[in-house]
Amino acid sequence: MTPGIAAATSRRLLEVTAALLRSGAAAVKNESSGVAHGRNRWLALSEQAAEAPTPAPRRSRTVPASA
């Protein structure tokens, strides 16, 4: 996964997390992070992500195949 795709995916997941919490979800768990946050922290992270600039896409480098 490229850094740009990872950032966009993380931002979208934070949007969904915030929407779930605002709709009454009791908790949210992200298995891959290994970190636990309470409701208010998840919402704060979502707000920070929404306000952060979107990273410019990186060009992929072509690596020549070995002979």
C-alpha cells in the first residue's frame, strides 16, 4: 500500500468511526493499531484527520527486472 493510499484509507476509516460513534455506537476497536481509545479521543482524531491537508500522490518508481 502506498503512503497516499494508506493516508486516504485511514482518513476514511476515521470518518466512519466518528459516524458510528455519533450514531450511538458504544465502542470501536481497531485490531491493527494495538492502541485503545475512548469515544472522545476517536472523535478528536477524526476531526484532526478531516482538517489535515491531503498528501500529494507519489509517483511510483519503476524498478527494472533483473535478468
